[in-house]
Amino acid sequence: MMGKLLMRGLIVGLLAGILAFPIARIFGGPPVESAIAIEEQARTAAGEAGEEPMVSRDVQRTVGLGAGLLAYGAAIGGILTLVTAFAVGRVGSISPRATAATVAGLGFISVVLVPGLIYPANPPAVGNPETIGYRTQMFGLTLLFSLAAMVLAVAAARRLSASFGSWNAAVAAAIGYLAVVAVIRLVMPYVNEVPDVFPAIVLWQFRVASLLIQAALWSVIAVGIGVLAEREFSLRGFGASRVKLAHR
Amino acid sequence: MSDATFSPGFAPTSIPVKEILPWALFGGLVLLIILYFVTAGQSLPGQDMIVHEFFHDGRHLLGFPCH
């Protein structure tokens, strides 16, 4: 049954990727094109020849973007399904649906939001190609620290809830997580490679689009896995205790 | 026992770890490799920067460092 559940989780992720595509085109397309136009202008002004891309812009903005969103959606869908399958019944007495939403919500905060606030999304024309390795490492480290802190916070909340109640435990864990985020912000180096002449509005539009795409993708996955989890756990008869209690 | 109907708790039993673990290990590994290619991989043998170029727009818009 676990294999079937994972397969369905992957399909939910693919659906989320399909839904994210028009959002990416509508909100993300214009700032990406503006940024590329700015890049070209700067290159022409500097007297450099325009480079012929290996993959044409037409492919990048259609097939490339679609494939990226589908693969990313499927991967996140699969991973969140596995985590939710583990979490149901192990994070206090909440329903499978609520567990799926909690897993996706905390995952979004620790994997997308916090790393994205510390190293925000950048459009083309922003970023020095020579520092890509360094920036990828810093982003990856931030993501790992943030995710590890979230896992520890949830584990701590579980332990504390026995003595202090689940609400107090959750508040304490949240404060702990935010304290770690503050330390990450202080420790990780700032990176600013936005050219002085780059329009602020294009940067803002791009970053909002990026957040919108991620939020849409993760929300669809959260709701979809919630449906799968409810089904799975009622098929296993795990919800039977509630029904029995209610009719006793 | 009418008070039992007040029980708001939903206490499902959980899926045993040994049932999840093999799927988590192999599935998780494959999914992480896919994530790596979409978000950070740059080249394929013989084709420098082709992965980067193909996933260019998605990588930027999903907020991963691109170039």
C-alpha cells in the first residue's frame, strides 16, 4: 500500500506542476523577459557580441520551464507523501488531512520561505556567473540548516507536549526555530550582485512571482496529499477508533 | 457513555516504520537526484551547461541560484 500511496503522491505533484505552469508564465514570464532584455542591452552597450544560447529562449520558456515545474512538483509531492505517511499518528492527535497540511506548511516555511528570504530569488541578468558555485553552496547550506532546525523543533515540540501541553510546546518550538533562523541570518554571508541600474520593480515582480509559484505548488500538494492520506488511513481502518468512540 | 462523543481526538494508529523505510530510502534517493538535476545540476557528459540551460527559467522562478 505504501508503494501505491507514493505513486499517487507523485501524481499529485505532477498535477501541482501543471497548475503552476500558467502562474509561472503569467506572473513570471514578463519580469524574466524584461531582465533578459536588460542583459542584452548591457551587452550591446559594452560592444560584446550576443551569445547564441545552446537551448533557445523558446524552448526555455515553454518545454524547459514545464519540465522543470513537473519534475520539481513530482519530487516535492513524493517526498511530502513519504514524510506525511510517517507523520500521521506520530505528531499528536490530528487527522491525516491536518497532518498533511502541517507537514507541507512547515516544509514550505523551512525549505522555501526561509532560504528564499536569506538568499532571495534572482532573475536573469542578476548574479555573477563566476560565483554560481559559491552561491549554490551558501543557499544549500542555509536550506539544510533551516530544515534541520525545523525537524529538531518538531521533535522538541513532541517531547515538551507531554509536560506543558501541545499549544505551549508548539509555541516554544516555534520560538526555537525562529531563533535558529536569526542565527543563520547573522552567520551566513550577504550576497548582493544586483547591478546598480537594474530596475527595482522588475526585481520585485520577479520575486513575488517566484513566491507565488512555490506557494501555489506546495498548497496544491498539501491539499492533494491530505485527500490521499484520509483515504489511505480509513482503508487501513485506522480511523475506526473514532467511530467506535462516537457511537459507544 | 454519551460524553465519549465529545472526544475531538482523532487517534489513528500509524504506518509502521519498517513499511515506510524501503520506499523512503529508494524513492527518496531517486527524488533527491531529480531535485538535484532540476535545481542545481549544470552539465551532462559531453554537453557542457546543457542541464542549466534547459531548466534555466524554472530554476530562476523556483528561486534557486542560477547564474
